[in-house]
Amino acid sequence: MRSRKLEKLFGILSIITIIIGNVLCVGVLNKYCSFEYWCLLTPWCSLISLGYLVLELMYLRQYKKGVVSSALLYMSVTSCVWVSVMSMLFWQPMYATFSYSLRLGLFILEKVLPILMVCQWLVGPHRRFRKFHVHFALGCWLFYLVVILGLNALGHGVGVGSMCVPYSFLNMEQLGWQILVINLLLMSGFYYLYCWIWVAIDHLW
């Protein structure tokens, strides 16, 4: 059963978490600002969630049924959990080279925020995820890959520190184009399956 009070609570906590996480990632507390971490998926996923949460809290003040946008809800929850899983499985060695402030910010955005977003989804309405949402999410994922690889091909490396790409599985100079293509197909295939799993779970709840 839907609990609007809990939705608001988890929404507010999530917004606070997003703000704190991004402030730490930017490096404000270290008296410098670096925006190179925006090449990573994590801050963009957090901004999608922030946009949804702000709109949803405004929506809940006036309406008792539905959500402000099922597509934004889907993207917010699935993208946050996706970067959390990928971080735990593959990205931790890369994070070891980052500054303490950036690592702490990413920990908050990739560990704390996904839990809050899942809780916010659990206490909200269900059976709203659709086939369209899966294709939309996959399109956003492919758009991100095209932009990153396109910038790298044009000589505009986008990565944190000395890296020319955000993640090692996108580094064509080290892997070669054959392995790069395989990586892209595997990651996109897993992401597509992952998106459908969320639709199935939402309809079984």
C-alpha cells in the first residue's frame, strides 16, 4: 500500500544525499572545484533522480494518486542501482586513484542514494513500468556511449585525472576496437536485460 508520508521522507533524504554527494565530488570542501568527474555515469544518474524527486514532491502536495512521471521514476531508480552494481563489480580499482573527497562523494551517490531510491519506490505505487521505459533507458545508455566515444575519437579525452575515457572498458587504445565492440555489446545486452528485470519486479509487487 502506498505511503505518501514515507515517499516524502525518502524523497527529502534522497535530495539531501544527492546535494552532499555532488558537493564532495566537486571538491568544494577541499577549497577547489573540479568538474571532470561529470564524465562518469554517477553524477548524471543523481541529477536525473534529483529532477524527479523535486517534481514528485511538488506533485504530492497537490495530488494523492499517480506519480509525476513514470519514466522519470523508472530512470531514477534503475540508473542509481545500475551504477551501484557496476561500481561494486568493476569500478573500485579505478576509484582507488581518486581523491578522498571524490571517493567519499561517489560512495554516498552509489551506495546510500540507491538504497533511498529503492525505498522511495517500494512505498510508492507500482505496476507503472512499461516497455517504453526500457527502450528509453537503453537509448540514454547508448547516447552516453556515443558521446564519450565520439569525444575521445575527436581527441577530446573525457576522464578523471590522466584517463582519456571514464571507464577502462571504453579504452580503445588499450583494448583494441575488437574487444571494445565486444565490451559494448555485452554491457548493453546486460543493461537491456537488467531494465526488463525491473519491469517484471514492478508488476509482480
